[in-house]
Amino acid sequence: MTDFVVNVPLRDSVEQSRFVAVLDAFAERRSSACDNSEDAFVIVRTEIVDGAVRKTVIFQEQDAAEHFIALWDDGRAA
């Protein structure tokens, strides 16, 4: 099985809050759209390097990763 990895650097607390909101919205949409709850499986890791926060989001499906990226692009600019 191939994992699809998305790295999201977060510059400040505002972006961190937006990330959480986007991740929540993504999870809600995916869980309501999936017949099998395992299809909505996502792993999120937090790394802090030199004081900078980076989230690594791991998906089982490419379309889920692409959907999240689209949501994040919209949410980050909000």
C-alpha cells in the first residue's frame, strides 16, 4: 500500500488554527462521504525544527490527499 504524504509548514499561531479548522472540515466531509470508516483514515504528525512547526499529514488515498491540499490552499488564504 502506498501512502500519500503532505507536508504543511505553519508560520504562526494563526496558520496553526487554520490548519486545525481545515483538518476538521476535511475529516467531517470525508467521513460522511465514505461508506467504510477506514477509508477516512489519516495520520497527522507534528514536528518542531528550530522553533518552526511543520505538520505531516499521511493519507491512504491520493484523492484524499488532493482534496486536503485543495482545502488547505483555500483555508490558508482565508
